[in-house]
Amino acid sequence: MAIAKINYHGAWTSQTLRGGWGWVIHDEFGSFKGAGVEGGVRCSLALAAEAEALRVGLCAGVDYGWQRVLLESDSKLMSDMLKGGRCFDSRVEGIVYDIHFPKQQLQTVICPLFLEQVIK
């Protein structure tokens, strides 16, 4: 069964309290399959932008029909929350909750940036 790789990233600035996010999907051969971006969105912290990037990227993976997904990000905190870690900020809690719906529709979710945690 094919595996899709989804790279996602959020960005935020405290000066304007605005952020944005983006995602890119490649198949197992590295061929581009889709991308999305949104910017200038009001959000309260960087983790909220990162969580939105993950949510939108996962939803796109489900919409494209992928069953197995490899996730890649630079956010250790988001990776930990994805694996069942607690969300300690109410401003992000709703987004994290929304992430679990598309995640449940996938057979595999892997976070390779922190591979040592996946292997254990």
C-alpha cells in the first residue's frame, strides 16, 4: 500500500498576532501530489498555527484518499500531542481535538523527525 508524505509548518508573529500555515503532499516516489497555504490569519500563538497546519494537511491527505501517511514537521510539541500527549493550552485544545478525526481515518501516522520516539 502506498504511503504519502505530508510536510506541514505553521508560522506566527507576536507583533500582529497573525499567522499562517502550509502543507505539501508527496507520494512514496517523491512526486508532488498537492499543497495548500493560508496566511494572515488571526491566531494567539505559534503552536496554534502549527496545529492548524497539521489539521489541514491531514484533512487533505484523507481527501486525496491516502490511507498511510508519513508526517514531517519541526514541532516536537505538536508531534508529542499527535502521539497522545496532553495539550496544556486551551487556545490549541480545540484544534488538537479536531486533528483526531482525520487521524482516525488513516491506517498509519508516523512522525519521522522524532524517529527515536516512534521506534520505542
